[in-house]
Amino acid sequence: MRRFQFRLQRLLELRRYREREWELKLAKITGVCLMHQKRIDEIRSELTRSTMEKSAFQEKPDYNYLISIELYNNRLKLELEDRYKVLEEENKKLKEIQKEYLEHSKRRKVLEKLKERQEREYYRLQRLEDIKAADDINSSRFIRNNINTLHGGKNV
């Protein structure tokens, strides 16, 4: 039985390659988003720690230190706002890349389904051909045996 050859195999390989490219882009942008989210979480915890430290000094205030903590907290809040804006932009990019990835994935899957269907049909037809060939061989053998029996075992 001959092996199935998909005529669009090169196109399928190209689509797999493109899907893989978009998958890598998706992984990269996801990493960037996670990095920004991690930094946001770090800033929040630092802001909480700093605020708690500020409230601990309310009993015996060192005004210069309290002012420096307040300035530090303001800087953290500004950085937090900036990080949120950057994260929002990166999330927009992420959604677009996800959309492209899904589109390329869908294109590849359609072609793979076509390949699977054609392969099943090819092997189904091959089995039918094999059965037909076996039937022809058996029919020929049967006819030869019957002719030999009719002629008394003489080869004709």
C-alpha cells in the first residue's frame, strides 16, 4: 500500500510555523504583562509597608523623616499609576496578539482537518482496492481450479 501524500503539506508546514511564531509573540507579551503586574504588586506592598511605618512614627514624630516617607509614598503612587497605564497598553497588545494567534491556529487546524479527511478517504480507497485485487486473485484461482477439474487435471 502506498503512503498518503498530502498535496498541501508545504502550506500546512508554513501555517504551523506561522502559528508557532504568534505563539512565541504571545508568550513574550504575556511575560511582559506578568512582569508589570508583579512590579505593581511590589509597589503596592511597599506602599502599604511605608504607610504602616509612617503611622508607627505618629507617637514621637520626626518631621523630616515623616516628610521623606510622604514624598516616598507620593513617588510610589506616581509609579503605580504609570505602571497601570503601561499594563493597560500591554494588555491591549496582548489581546491583539491573542486574536492573531487564534486566527493562525484556526487556519492550521482547518488544513489539518482537511489532511485527516483526505488521508482517511485515501486509505479507505486503498483498502477497497486491496480487497478488489484479492477478490480478483481468488476468482482467477477458483476459475483455474474449476477448469483443471473439468479437464481431468490437465493443464490448459
